[in-house]
Amino acid sequence: MTQDTIDTTADNAWRRRDPGAAVLEVENLHVEFRTRDGVAKAVNGVTFDLQPGETLAILGESGSGKSVTAQAIMGILDTPPGYVTQGSVRFRGTDLLTLPEKERRRYRGEKIAMIFQDALSSLNPVYSVGFQIGEMFRVHRGASRADAKIKAIELMDRVHIPAARQRVNDFPHQFSGGMRQRIMIAIALSLDPDIIIADEPTTALDVTVQAQVMQLLADLQAESKMGLILITHDLGVVADVADKISVMYAGSLIEQAPSLDLYANPAHPYTERLLAAIPRVDLKGQELYTIKGIPPNLTDIPAGCAFHPRCPYAQPICSEKVPPLEDVSGDRRSACHFWKEVLDGSLQIR
Amino acid sequence: MPEPSPTKPPLQDLKPLPQDVGVAAPVGTGAPERIGKPRSLWSDAWHDLRRNPTFIVSALLILFLIVVAVFPSLFTGTDPKFCVLAESNKGGVPGHPFGFDRQGCDIYSRVIYGARASVAVGILVTTGVVLIGGVIGALAAFYAGATDSVLSRVTDVFFAIPLLLGAIVFLQSFPFRNILTVSAAIMIFGWPIVARVMRGAVISVKEADFVTAARALGASDMRILRRHILPNAIAPVIVVATISLGLFIVLEATLSFLGIGLPSSTVSWGGDINDAQSSLRSAPHVLLYPSVALSITVLAFMLLGDAVRDALDPKLR
Amino acid sequence: MGTYVLRRLLQMIPVFFGATFLIFYLVLGMPGDPLASMCGERGCDPATAVALRAQFHIGEPLYIQYYEYMRGIVTFDFGETFSRRPVLEVMRDAFPITIRLAIVAFVIEICIGIPLGLIAGLRRGKFFDSGILMGTLLIISIPIFVVGFLMQYYLGIKLGWFRPTVSGEAPWNELLLPGIVLGTVSLAYIMRLTRTSVVENIHADYVRTAVAKGLPHRRVVTVHLLRNSMIPVVTYLGADIGALMGGAIVTERIFNIHGVGGTLYQAITRGEAPTVVSFVIILVIVYLIFNLLVDLLYAVLDPRIRYA
């Protein structure tokens, strides 16, 4: 049996066994960075899953561990100094972390693809965009140069780059920021992956361009039923697009909920604070709200709940015991000792 | 902006927030603290350098070389020009550890006294090159426009003549050969590289936000140049200067080797190596000692340059 | 691309005039009697003095001297050596030999320097890398003439693997050892430059993208990393030719090669200033042309320059 037939067989077996099964299951993932200044615990026990066709947003500040999680899933972590110390990343039942690199590579680009924040530096400046898109076909599918070019033009059309046929031989620096991001999306899309991970895809773009790119992603996803993991710190971007949101803080998942529920009624003080920090048009004239303090140094994460030093509701138990990720309801979870009180608004400020 | 979807609640329906805007977060464990004072690029670099064994070794070696150059009589009592033909090409004997060269001069003594020429030329040239090249490069980058065009063309003109060739032409036309003229010959064609590095560095610093901020605060050109741009741009210049120092010493030796550098009346390593060629087969030690001395000197400066570059380069941190 | 080439050509013109003027000034324009410096300490014999006066129009106003000087250059009339041979002819005989020598040096530099530098960069911090760093530093520190002598002595005389000196026609095989000597320092620089470039680029975002695309490691290195890392090396090659010219003087002297460097050296020792100057002018022109070619190569490698 060729490797392809093995894959299809495994796929079919998986589907037959459990038709509603998640396409990606991350369980208890731990990643640490061993540096001169100590061991930084970048990811501490993150667990989530992704259903086919679903959009999961991973929300968090810089340093919350969201990009590192994505890199660990893709297997492109810088090792050293980064090490996955615990956990599993199961793609359709196969734990990617246990695979040898040669096997692992077959998933990258083909089954799980990734797009990055800064398209200008993420694209190779010395090769044409047609080359970089077509490369996927030449390497993974053994296509000829001519065929790869045709496919590249098709993809550029699909992501709405005007005059694709003329521009296929142009270089990345000759495109605008929004166009470049579309090229990255085209590359990610090329082999029809099951999952696309988008790491802050719109952070470097203007607001209007942001909206266009997000709309493109949403449309493509609706067409192909692929899963989308959207990593961002921007609550505004996420609101329209995400089905469910996982909020990360200091390497831990502290709340997970369908996006409607999260915005309407957060179950964790951090989420509550984040939402409150969005400037509100109807509260003009008041001071802008911020969360006091700064995120912890990952080599020295506070004991107990990592957020407790900045939490206005902190009780003694918060500095002693790490709050477990508890089920709030069927599809909601929260890692706070007092999530019930946060939900019904009865918390006292200390 | 896309229309808010009717199924999602408008933001106004969010729960009103408890009025706790004034509450400060309690300082607990894990809140990051400043460890000591914030360090500048220079103190950071010095901190790294002090711990770098390469730097320590090369710096000590260079200090030693400078002492040898300035006070050669501390290291040998023999006159390097006192030559007895009868001792020609003899090997080492007590009192004359390195033996004698073709003319019968004491090699050890010549090696000690030869340090002065090399070290002097190296330091002279590097100082001159940094001053000339640094000023030209900084002015070209800072004032840009026509100044830059003119100065850059001038730099290109001098750059177009390879160092050794230019020095040869210069020295050919000069009847006097001494440390000053040889240094001048190298300086004249050696400054363009420093000018280019300085120009590049100033250009990249000029665009930095803190310079724009200083300008917006009304700082004068001179002040911006002196206090903001130069301290930041000087780092790559220091790196290229320390590395070039070694090369300038090699160049001087090469010129002496070609017979167009320091006259034979001055004791120099290059000249001695040149003289040693004829006795290469019979007495290789005559070539060996000045060569080793020269190589160690150059190596010391190269190592210093490497260590300084590693300490100052922010990308390698 | 066309505009880029044109721009570079136009830039070359003032530099050409400037450089030739600079040499002119150093030789003829400086205060004092140019003849005194041209003939050296011994002074000129009357016949040579007359010939030199005629050749350089000494005694006439400076601008006429310069005009005649430039006229000579653009008509390829570089005067004669002290032994009455036209300089151009001497150059024409010597040039092919030095070109062969330079090609040998170049090939060695590139074929050994780049791969070793690449490997060192990929294995940064490991034993191989430290070895390369130390080794190249050592090579750069030892002056080329010392390297030349040592190699001539050990490999040529003692071990007899190579001829210690090169014969008149200088065939390729005899130029191998001198080529190694000539290319040694540049080899070390290219190794270091490649290594540094690789170390910098290996953490670049586009390399991360290439890995994320599922490309095999070999392709990431040879297609994506290498091409970008080569750019600084190519820029270095332009300066390298200047170093090779200087090095050729030393190398050809040591191995007794009758190339441009060897002839130039003899002119130096004989105090034949006009020959020296003419040779240097020709070499400077070669240097400028070569740099132009290197700039073009740079534009080919980096499309950001091409379509600025």
C-alpha cells in the first residue's frame, strides 16, 4: 500500500468510527523554553479540540503562549531552546508529537497549513510569488513547473488577486500588504488542508484591509469546510468570525466558550477585564479602562492562579491553588475558583 | 466596517462593570521586577566583554605588545643593529635565543624592536582612518542630498584604487620612507571602508523614531548628531576599525616585504621576512620568528575585533 | 534592470576620472620635481630623463600634463618601460597568466569557502563551527607572503608535491599551488561571510514559512536559505578582486610567475615609476569593470534591487 492509501484508509476508519469526531485534539500540551535566564513555561496544560469546518479563536496578550501553541502543533518550534515536555496533538486520531520528523513533515502544508503575521518577511524576497505558491505542488505533488504555475494562477484568482496571470512572476515586495497576505493564504490553501492556522493574520494590516482578509478567510472556509484556528489579541477581529474562543493567559487556557456566550457573559475575571478594556462609544468622556499590572515573566509564573496578582477579586485561595479548568456548561469551561460568581456578577472587589 | 450581525448582542448590553478603576493590583510573587538599573548598549557590551576569555586574552596580549613597542629595552639588552657577519644564519645559543639572521644580527632583538614599527603604523593608520572616514561618512549621511552625492563619489574614487596598489603608487612618488609616510600611504586609501560603514550606520540610525522625537523637541542638528546619532552609529565603526587594524599591520609588512615600505634602516618584521627569503632553505628559523611575531600580533587584533563585534551586535544577543 | 545598469555605468564615469586624476596627482601633481621621485634615489640617466620629460610633458602647465595623460589612457598609449618596450605589450603578455592564476584562486575560494561556510553556519556553536572560526581567523592573521613561503618550502621543496617556482609559460597545473596561496585569505573571508549570513538568515521568517510549507530540510537550505545568504558574499567578491590584485604581486614574486604582479614587482624594485603607474591605472580600470559586473550579478540575485 502506498502512503497515500494508508492515509485515506486511516481517514475513512476514523470517520466511520465517530462521524462527529474532532479533526484536531490538543490535550494537556506543555511547552517550555530553556534559556540562560531560566526555564520559561510558555504553554502549561492547554487542551482544546477543533471540529471540521469550525473556527476556533485563540485569544491572548503577547506572551500568553498562543503562537507557541500553534508552532507546537505545526512542529516548527525552535528546538533548542523550545521543548514540548508533555501532552498530545492528535490529528484525526494520530498523535503528531510521537511521529518521526519525516512522517510529521507529510502533514505540514498538506493537512495542516499556517499563515503568519508579517507577509513581507514571511515570503522569500528573491523568488516570484508564482514560484512560492507553485512550490507546494512541485514538492508535494510532483507537478511540473508549467503545471505548478497554472495552479498558482488558479489559486491567486481564488484569493482575489487581480490580474493573476500577469502578476504571477512578480516578487513579494511589489505587492501591497493586503495582497501579500492573500498570497500567504493562497500558499496555505494550495493543497486543500484540513486545518489552517492563522497567526495574527491581520495585525500588520489597515482596518479596511483587515476586514477584507477576514472575509476572504471566512468565505474560503465556508467553501471547503476546513477548520480554522485564528490566533489574535484583537477582540474586534474575532467577534464576527469565530465559532468558539479560547482565552489564554501566561501559557494556560483560562476560559473557553462559544463566542456569543463569551462576549455576552464572561466566566473569568480576565475575560471580563479584556472586554471592559474595549473603548466604548457610549461611555465617552470617561477614562479608558486598563488591566493593572503586566503579564508575568514566564520564568517565574505566580503560584496558584497566574492571574491573581492582577485580579481585583483575588482571594487567598487564588494564590495557593491552581484553578482547574471546570465545565461551566456543555461547551463552556473556565479556570477560575469563582467562575459562578463571575457569571452572576456577585463578586466582591477586595 | 461590516454591519453588526443581528444575532449578536450589541456591546451596550454587556454587564456594567463594577467601579474599580482605581484599584491597583496587589504586588504578589511573579510580578516582574527590574533587576538593577536598566543597562545601555555600552554597559551591556562591557559586561559581556569582561567575561569573554577571547577578549581578555587578546586585550592582554595587545597591552603587552604596546609595552614591548614603547619600551623594547626592557626585554632585551642587545642592539638589533649590531651584526657580526661571522654569526650569519646560526641557530639559537644562550643569550641569543632566536639565533642570527643572514647579516649576523640577533633575531630575538630584532623581533622585539620590530614591534614598534608594526604597532605604531597600526595605531596611526587606524586613528587616521577612523577620523577621516568617520567624519566624511557621518556628514554624507547626516546632510544627505548634494553633500551625500559629492562625498559618496569622492569615497568611491578612493575606494576604486585597491589598498596595496594605491599605497605603492603613493610611496613610489615619495622620496622619504618612514613610519609617517608609510602610515599616510595606507591611510589615504584605507578610509573609504570606514566612511561607508559610518554612512550606512548613520543612515539607519537617522531613520529611528528617537531621532524624529528629538527633532520634534527642537534639538539642533549638532546636538542630534553628537548625542543621539553618533553614539549609536559608532558601534559598527568600532568593529570595522578593530578588524582593520590587523589588516593595516599586515599591509605595512607586505609593503616592507615588497621593498617599498619602511627602509632597511628601520627594524621591521616585514623587512626581515623579505631578507629571509634567500636563506629559506638553509636557515628557516630566520623566517620563522618574525613571521610568528607578526602573525600573533595580527591575530590578537583580529580576536579583539571579533570579541568587540560579538559584544556590540544586538542581533547576536 | 536596464535603468539599473545605466545608472551604474553613469556612476562609474566620474569615479573613473576621479581615480585616474588621483593617481595623476600623486605622481605628477605633488610639489617637488616629479623626475626625482620617478627615478628614485639614484636619479635618472640623461636619456631616460629626456624620454620621461617627453612622455609626461614635464615642465608644461599642469592642465596640459593632465590632458596628455588622459589622452594616453583613452588611446591605450601607456608609454614604454625603461627597456623601451611598450607598456601595453608587456601587459598583454603578462595578463593571461595572471588571469589563469586568479581563476584558480577564485574557483578554490568559492568551491571550498561557500560549502564550508554553509555547514559551519548550520552547525553554529558546534565543534565544526568553532573550528572554522578559529581556523579562518588564523589564516587571515598570517600574511600572505608568510603563507606563500611556508607552502613553497614545505609543499614545494621539502615534500616535493609541487614545483617551487613556476616556469615561463605557466601552465594550469603549475599554477595550482600559487592559486591556493593567493586564494587563501579570501577563502577565509568567504567562509566567515557565508557562515555569518547563514546564521542570520536561518531565523528569518521566510525560512520558518518554508518549513511550515512542509518542504524537506535539504530544499529549505539549498533553495531558500542559500540564495539569500549568497547576497553579501557576492558583494564581497567585488572588493575581493582588489585584494587578489594586491596578493598577486606577492604571490607572483614568491613563485617567480611572469604575470602582471611579477612584472609590477620588478618595476617597483627597479624604480620604474612610469611603468608602475601605468600598470596601476590599468588594474584600476579592470577593478572598476569587475565591480560593475559584480553589481549586475547582485541585481540578478536580488530582485528588490532590480525592481527598486
